[in-house]
Amino acid sequence: MKIASWNVNSIRQRQTHVLDWLEREKPDLLGLQEIKCEDAAFPVEAFRAAGYDPVVVGQKSYNGVAILSRVPFTITTRALPPLNDDAPQARYVEIEANGLIFGNLYLPNGNSGGSAGYEAKLAFMEALALHARALLDAGRDFVLAGDYNVCPTDEDCAPGALPPTDALVRPETRAAFRRLIWLGLTDAVRALHPHGRQYTFWDYQAGAWSRDCGLRIDHALLSPRLAERLRDAHPDRDERGRNQPSDHVPLVITLDDTPT
């Protein structure tokens, strides 16, 4: 089973990119982040024509997540359950397909909005940990994938790419990510590639792509039984070199059909 995650930075600008990628790679599930449109503006029919059924949680101009599936599924939630927010932003959607839960998330950046903006980032991470714990306690197999806006270690951030005060690398941010791992989850990419550059994002500014000044901020965390089935995990770097690309590239994981 092939599962992917991709912050497309506007589905209306990247619709052709996504359709071309789906045709080449044929994932079973693709989680999209930063679709930047309301539900009604999402190109549902274009993706259905390509064999994918969308689930969309949109928001005008900002945020927004969607899942494209070519396998049967049921929607389990359209918001992160433990998050105490009367008007939640469009940052989480979850389905059940092929016996597993797929949670697609767009975690707050945390650099805007002052201290309240950073607290919102940490609150989302705490809610995600509570949700993961609930899924583990229920004995569910799951993948929590998306744009986490977290560089877990210094190796996940090119030298000089970010100041130490940036919300993506602050000690509190990294500690919150470690708490997810300490629940028993597996960082799919680092399980197979413990060291080295596995960047998923390159800024549009200052020639970041040509200098390979990137960040690893898109992640797929696996529950224990799914981690046993992990065959492959990698960012698809080629997408960043295409015409008018997103600043993120797809993160792709492949699971064996049965435990090895």
C-alpha cells in the first residue's frame, strides 16, 4: 500500500502538478495540505476522473486539507478530536481505509501571531498526542502524516536555514515532537534513513533549492504494527525542480500488505 503526503501550496495553482504526479506514482492515498480553498472550490470532478475520491476540509484563502483515495474508505473525523477550539481552522481530516486510519494534518507554523500563535502550535501538538494515544489504546493501526512544521533535529535543517528562535526548531517544538515518538510511533523516513539530508521543503527565496538549503518538516508517523510493514519512505525531490512547483515535495511511504 502506497500512502503519500504533499503540501501543495494552493490546489488551484498545482492541480495539474498533482494530477500528473498521481498518474505517475499511483498512490492509494494522498493527503494534501494548504489547499487554500473552500470545499466548493476544490476540483473534485477532475480528481474523480483520475480515479480518486476526495474528502475536503477547506477554508477560504488559507490552510485547508484534503485526502484523495482510490480505495474504499469511511470518514472518521474532519477535525482533530481533542483540540478545544470553537472555530477550528481547516487543518485535519481522517479516514479509515484498508484496515488503517489515515490522519492528514497541517500543523500551525507558530511564527505568526506572537506568543498566542506559538501556543496554538503547541496546543495542536498536544491534541495530536492525545489523539494518537487514544488510537493506540483502541488497538488501531494508523498513519499520521502531513506538514508538521517541525524540524525534529539539527540534521533536518540545512545550516543557516533558520535561526534558533524559529518556531520550527525551538526546543519546546522539538520536545513536543519527541513526545509523539515516545508514545511508540515511528518516524517512517528516519526508520529507513537514520542520517543524511531528507529535506521536504525549500523556500522560494534566496536560491534555497539551487543551494539545497532545505528543511525536513513533512513527516509520516506510524503506529507499531504498521511500522513493521514499512518497506520504503522518501521525499520525491524531483517535484521541486519542476515548473512553478510547490515549495514542498511529496513524502511517500510504502507498506507491505502483511507484516514481515
